[in-house]
Amino acid sequence: MPSRTYKLFRNAILAEQQVICVYEGRRRELCPHIIGTNKSGEEAVLAWQFAGESSGPLPQWRCLKLANVSGARAQDGRWQLPTNSITASPRATASAI
């Protein structure tokens, strides 16, 4: 059964909503795009991080393990995409909507 966090991110994808959350101790502002499991079978999401805290430059793609996400909430806002085309992530092995 999917976790509460998985359901929140899934619904945000379907509604094209932004998600605000804490991941690895940093506040992130994201637009989730692909949800499913990683190679280890853990729930994961591929998201475009456009604002918030980061160890590197923003914006950029992030693959988040949902078990490590806290305080997630969806909000309305401009749906963000990179200016280049979406490419497959080597971390995304299975997706479901």
C-alpha cells in the first residue's frame, strides 16, 4: 500500500501542483513529475527543484526517496519544467500514476 507521502506527491502530479517539503534537512520547493520505485524498490519521485535550499545550483532535477521526506504539502503555483526536454533518469526504474 502506498504511503501517505506517496499519495500526496501522486495527487500533486495529477493536479500539476508544487510540493514544499524537507529532504535531507533542507527545505525544498519542487514540481514532481514521475513517481514510482527506485532500483531498491523504495518509493521515489523525480522532481524539478526550482527553489528552496540545495547543496548545488538551482533549478535542477532531484530524485527523492519518499521515506526521507517530511512535512510535505502541496500548493498551487506555476507548474515548472526545465527549458530543455525531459530525459529519462537512470534512477527511475518503475513509474506509476
